[in-house]
Amino acid sequence: MRLSRNDLRLAVRSFTRHKTFTTIAVLSLALAIALNTTMYGVIDALVDPIVDMRAPEQLYFLTIFGDNHGRVDNATRRALLASAPFYEAAASYQRAPFPAAVEYGLRFDQTSFAIVSPNLFSMLGVHPLVGRTFADADFTGGISPVVISERLWGTLFPRHESPIGANITIDGVKHPVIGVLQRASTMPGTAADCWLMPASSEALAQLPVNIVRLRDGVASEAVQPALDVLARRLAALSGESIKDVRYQIGAVVGRQFHADQFHFAFIAAIVAALRFHYALVAGVIAVLLIACANLANLQLARGIGRSRELALRAALGASRRDIIAQLLLESAVLAGAGLLVGLVFTYWGTDFLRSRIPQNISDFVTAPQTSWRVLVFAMIASVVCVIFVGLLPAIRVSRVDPNELLKAGAGTGANRNSRRQYGIMVIVEIGLSIALLSGAGIVVRTALRIHEVRIGYDIAPLSSTSVITEPLRDTVLRTGEWSNRVLSTVRSLPDVAEATTYRYRSMDNDAVTIVDPSGASIEIPAPMASYAVVTPSYLRTFGRAVIQGRDFLDGVPAVPEVIVDQSTAHALWPNSNAVGSLIKLGEFASRAPWVRVVGVVPTLDDVGSQLSPAQGPITYGTQVGPLFRTRLGAIYYLPAASDSTRVAGQRFSFTVVARAKRDPARMPIALKNAIHPLFPSAFVLSGSMEDALGITAQRVRHDFVARTFAAFAALALALAAIGIYGIVAHSVAERKRELGVRIALGASARNVIGTILREGNAVALAGVALGLYLTKDTVVWLHAFSADGDEYDVVLFATMAAVLFLVAVLAALVPALRATRIDPVESLRSE
């Protein structure tokens, strides 16, 4: 096998002479390699993330079990930890359970935040993208500074003006921005969008120490004995048994997870996303194989077109091995160019994907990373391309008899068997394309279905705010007092048209009691049922009409009243009018009062059944989904003035809903800022009604996946069309003499087109059959992003098959029309 610099020069020159072929080949390979490499970067980031920290393998989460009565303060705990031989530094990180309302000028966001010790980022070895991180001197400023993430920087400062020194408002309090952290600087599993210091050194002392850095050279296996010593000392100080006190560490990043809660959370995330990743990886590999099959066919057609050149080289002494080596060299040049362009596309694609991945899909797709492993993967993909694109066509072309080729004209040296042999590649790529199209069709249709979720009322102007508070002592809350206080504050906001509050109560002993038309009391089991305690403006705020009876009247009634929906009215009073009937929201012997039904409203559509069953609705403060499904529907209870609730050592929660006049997008922030001062120690979670019902989260998540697989399918469809065109054009070139004879003997253009299309249609139909077979085994991987029953939709699969068959016919029609213009004299003279 003799290859020289001149051979390389000839290979490059051959591609420069055929610019169209070279451009199509390089771009097809580059797109396929970039797609595979980017998706590999996603998987690599999930399995072995790279973070911008100093010696991340020495960073560990610390969990302390024991001292449940808090006899040992945090300062003593820090002193104990500092005495350990493995200790280098420790820091505190406490992420807030609910997002904060962040504002700057007219821009706003609700995002996660964390309270951290000043030394956290210096201990991590994190370098800010802009500005600086915290220092102990920041305690003296009076106003706690904030460090924000790169994502929040882009949200609040869309033109990327410098945020340093700008005062952003977090839950109504202004904080100066001192730095911005890039994406790679956040810890997996504990990332946030803004970080605050405690308000004072006293507040810092209350934060638990939960992140430690081991000394250089200390292995995690050697730490446990020292942790056991710390546990014994803590047990002695707290007066507890050593069996109840334990120190435990778990690695922050990488694969060094120990058997602790972080490890289990990590494994659970991978298991939950496993099938989706199968579909993701299978999709990008399918695109790569389709691209390789296409280019193999194009290389074959190109090789057949160069038959006389190759035969001449053989006659001059070149061996078959030399010819194969030359063709492989040309394929390697092609793959090398595709690799270089593909790496550029990978860089763009990685940056684009990082900015487009929704936060609520991070359990399925993480931001891709670039590492040496990603580069190696791209090179392996290029080698695979060389093998498929170069080796198979080279072996096929080198088998042709040089004597026959020199005797025959170009394009006449192959037969039907060779066309069938390379038609197999087209069959495979059509099959893979149908599987991709079907999967994309499933997730796209589910995404469209979520966009058409029906509620039964207009939710666009509505915002929902959930308040969860826990009184420090026994408290008697009179319903009218706290609800009126909240509503008067909310209604004072300039953009609020109407507002209401509600909270849910369970039925006493899971039963309801009614009085039938004969006057007898009937107790009806109602497991898992509950009812909403509302204010008079409830139905008006939601924009719901009463179809029987009347709405609640303004003011506090002397006796409680109830409105039910149609499904409840039919279940409890199937043969009589519900309006005016008496009902007790509990069993007959309970202390619940008898109340009268004053109205009936239409039953709302079930939101949970319209969302993906694999995910279910993400809810807060609203009662939807299968958890609350009973044969009863909705019951709305308006309490009397004497109605009260005793809250003793338990959480008290309620929801505020407001209807905006003009700007519903900003209403959640306004509600959060207005309600939080009323309940300073409460968790306040605010969002649009679509957020509260989980519709927004599902739309964002499904839209991203739908766009991803639609892009895969579109690329596969285009490559399949190119493959059909290539094989049919190749067939026409091989049969030029035969077609010329047919035309000379009187064959019409219609006959010639029919002859060519029949061969192309046979290949397309075989590919369709293979694709339908592959589809039935692969669509189950997309169960997490498909609605119930969509995985095996015969009509959808048949439609995708028909679309691809039509594309195949159109792709074959172009060379078929070209064949009708063959000059019989020229085709026979070439023989």
C-alpha cells in the first residue's frame, strides 16, 4: 500500500473539482458529527460533570445526625470540625426552599437563591465571571451584597451591561450586585441563581456547616475514622448515645459519590431519565448512520463515474490494495474536513443548547460540556464515517474488471445486483428516518396537546400565590379576619381587578351527609375528598358563572353557604335539584354544621388528565390531579363570621388568586411583594395560574423535547431524500445505455419515468416496512414525553410512513425526469 504526498494532493484536487458534492458531503458529515458530539456532551455532563473549582475531588457535603435538641451550638461544631486531621476549610450553604422575586427596573424574575457563608466561594476556588465574590468585610456595609448567576445576569441585564454596583430587589429588599458566576462554577445539585450573605455575623453563626474541603492528599476512605471520633465527642457534649450521633460525607462532584442521600438522588435522577436518554442517543446515532449511508452511496456513484480513471491506474500497475487505499485516503480527507467543521458546529451547538435548556428539564437534560472525552468521541465518530463512507464503496469499486471498464464507457459497468446491494443502505436509512419521524410526531403532538389544555375559565389574567406559615404558638384564626386583611392589601394594588383567597379542608372522617327529598339523612363515604373554604369573590375572580341558584353575596353571611359543581350535584342529588338542599361536610355524628347549597357551577375540565401522565401536574395551592379524584367534584364553602381555625404546631396554608387588569405577567411579583410583609416568616410562592396548575412547566419541558426531536427528524428526512436521490441518480447513470436503447425503440417519457420509479419505490417500501418495525420497539423510550396511548398510534405511524414515501417519490422523480432527456445516439456511441 503506497501512499504519498502526491496522493493526498490528488485527493484534495478531486474534491475541489466537484464543489457541490464536496459541500454536501462535508456539511452532512459535520452536522451528523456535531449532533452526536453535542449530545455526548450532555451525557458526559450528567455522568462526570466538570466544574470550575480548585481540586473538586476534595470537596464534600457534610451531614451531621444527632443532637436533635440542639444542645451544641454551631460555633462548637465548627471548633470540633477544625480539630479534625483531615480538615482544611468549611463553609455553609443553605438553599431557600422557594424562589425569590427578583427585580431590576422593569425586568423581573422568580428564581432560586441561597444564603452562604462569606468564605464559600474562596474555599471552592471559584473565580467570578465579572466582579468579585464575598469577603468578611461585607458584613460592615449594612446591606447584604449579592452574587448572581450568568443566567440571571442575562435575564435582568439583557444587553449584558455590567451589573456590578446595580441594586436589584430581592423579595422587596434592595441588594447591590458585586459579582457574576459562570455556569461551570455552581455545584451540582445545589446550584442557584443568586447568593446572599447572612444579614449579620450573628445570623452567620446560626448557619450549619455543611461543605468541607479535605487537605491535599487525604483520601475520603481515610476520613471515616476521624469522623467517628468527632461523633463520639459530639455525643458526649450533647448527652446523647453514640448510636444516635453520626458524621457523614458525600462528594460534591464527580463519580466519587458515597452511599448517602446525594448518591441516591443522583442514581434516582439517572434511572428516571434512562429511557429518554436511550431515545436521545438512538436519535443522534440514527442521524449519523443515515449521513454515512448517504455519503457511502454518493461515494459509490462518484467511484463508478471514475471507473475509467481507476481502471487506467490498474493497467499502469496499481494493485487493488493501492486503489482501495487511494479511495480511503479521499474518504479520510472528507471525514477530516467534516470533523473540523463539525467541531465548529459543536461549539456553536453547545453554547446554543446551554442557553436554551429549561431549568425544569434538568433531570432529563443537563447543559452539555466540552472535554477531552468529547473530542475523542468526535474523532471516533469520524473514524466510523471513514469506514462506512470510504471502505465499503472502495471495496465495491475495486472489484470491477479493468478490461471491461476500459472497453466500456463510463456509467455502463454495473448491474442490477450491485444496485440492489447498495439499495440496502437506502432501506436502512429510510427505516431509521421513519423511527425518528414517528418519535418526533409523538412528542410534537403531545406538546401541541398541552398548549390546548382546557380549564373551563380564562386563566390568562390570573395569578396564584400560595402562603405557608407555621405559627409559633397556638393560634385561633378567624377566617373572615385574616382573609379580609389579605384581600384589602391585594385589592389596593393598582392592577388588580378582583381577588380571592381559598384553602382546603378534609371531610370529617372521609364522609359527607345529605338530606334527601324525603327528609332522611344519608351518609356517603368520600375517601380523599376535600372542599375549598373560599371568600365571596371566589367565582367572580375566576370568571365562572353560576348555572343554577346564585353566587355568593358580598360580606360575611350569618350562616355558612355552599356552592357545588355539576358532578357533585349529580352524585349527591341525582333525581332532585341540589339548590336549597342541606349538606354536612362530614359524617352524620361529626360536629360539622349543616349548610345549604345556594348554587351550582359547571364542572371544570380535569387538568391532570390533559397533561402527560408520566409527569403529572406540578401544583402548589391548587387541587388538581389524580390524588384528589373521587366520585365527588368540587365543593366551595363560604364560612360564617363565627367560623375559625385553631392552628397548633402545624402549618397553615392558603392561596390568593388575583385577576389583573392589564399586566398579568408582572402580577405574581406584585402579589409576592404585597403579601410577604403580612406574614414575614412564611413561605410565599407566587406565579401565574398556568404555573400553579403545572401547565407552564409541562409546556416548556415538552416544547424543548419536541423541538429537539423535530430537528432530528427534519435532518433525517433531508438526508433520506438525498440518499434516495443519490441511489436513483446512480442507477440512471449505470443504465444509461439501456435507457437509450428503450428510447430509441420508441419508449415514451412516461414509460421511462415509470421504469425508474418502480425501482425506487421498491426500495422506499422496504425501508417503510423496516421503519415501522423499528418504531414499535423504540417509541416506548419516549413514554415520559407522550400522552397516554400515544406510543402506539397507528394513524400517526401510517402518516409518517406516507410522508416519507412521498418524499422518496419526489426525490426519485428528479433523476427520472433527467433520464427522459438521454440522447440515444450519444448513449450508444459511448459503448
